[in-house]
Amino acid sequence: MTKRKQKSTSPFSISKSKPTKDELTQIAKVPVMIDVLYGTTQINLYDFIKLKAGNIIELDQFFDEPLELCVNGEIIAQGELEKSEAGWGIRITSIYSKSKRLNNLGKACYEKGRK
């Protein structure tokens, strides 16, 4: 019995050769959206429907706890809120290694592509 090569379900073809400098330059220009997660909560549908301007929703995080920075839903760093010249920003206090960030980004993009 011979083994058949399994067809890839990925929308991307994976090359075993190293990417060229030009390819890496193009990839590095791809924009990524960073979301800052301050906290979460869960409420029932009835309370959700009753929400109006001026209501306060209590979160599961205290004011002085680190914020989570996410790319495509994957946490890549933590930081704290800072006032800047342009308004507000995040000072990064800890960040995953480059390889872990790229791995998380790739995993999230692959999962997003499968939906």
C-alpha cells in the first residue's frame, strides 16, 4: 500500500526556500492592527439591551494593572497607559520575543483564513 500525499487545506503555499530580501521587505510593510485590552466583563442579555449613555460597566481589572496589547486577538505584550503629546499611548512594560510574536501572528492569520 502506497501513501498518498495529503493535499494542503491552507490557502497559502509554503515554500521550503528562504524568502528573498525583497520578499521580506514587502512582508515587513504589511500593516497590523494593535488592540489594547483594558478589561472584560460579562453581563446578561437583558442588562445589555438596557444599556444607555451614562451607564458604567464594571470591568474585571483594576486601574493600575497592566494593559494587554493584542494583534489579531493574540496577546503580544503588556503595557501601561501614558499621557503623550498627541493624547494617550501605551508604554510597553513587557513583550514576547520576536519569534513568539511572529508565531502568534502567523497562527492567528492562519485561523482567520480558515473561517
